[in-house]
Amino acid sequence: MKNKAGLWIDHRKAVIVTVTGGGEEIKQINSDIEKRVRSSGGSRSKTPYGPQDVSAEDIRDRKFLSHLNNYYDEIISSIHTAESIFIFGPGEAKGELKKRLESKLKGVAVAVETADKMTEPQIAEKVREHFQ
């Protein structure tokens, strides 16, 4: 049996279930990302044609995206040997990871599905059902 991986993901954590001929292994990866907070206002430049509110929010967004990409790369390194990958979860993270996976790993079958929050046993069961 070829190596297969299924994972439940959101921006905070990923629960990875790797299915091999010898059984399955469950691993959890936490992102340690702080929730993005949008500010309602900003500071304007003192000069009439100066930069308009570039600093703080742009820096936060770039930092968030960089942290997110490192998180996705850690997940990819855990599942890079899989021939088939099943990604599911509640938010945007599953689609973002799929795009990153497709750019990093060529020729891997990737399926994506929306799912609510789940416990580890529920996640493992969903992965088993998907690969049967």
C-alpha cells in the first residue's frame, strides 16, 4: 500500500493522519500564529503627498503571511512522501495549503473538502473512510 496522508487544518493547527501498510500515525502541528487584528484607523502622513498609512498594518500582514508559509512548509515536510493527500477543515487554510502543496510537490493527488471542528478520532475516521 502506498503512503497516504489526510489532514484537518485551520490557521491555528493541523492534525495529520498518515496511512501506510503498517497502520496509521497521528501528528499535530501548531502554528503559534496570533489572530490578525484589523485596526479601524491609521495615521496619515504629515506631508500632503506622503505615504498614506503604510507602516503598521502592512508589516503585520507580511509577518502573518511569512509565519503562515513557514507553518505550511512544516506540514508539507511531514507529508511530502505521500502519494495521495486529503485536506479538510473549516476555513481558508485548506485552500492555501493546497496551492502551496501543488507548487512544491508535483504529481501528488490532492483532494479538498470543507469540514467543521473535529476531534482526533473523528479526523482519523474521516481519513480512513476517504482512502477506502
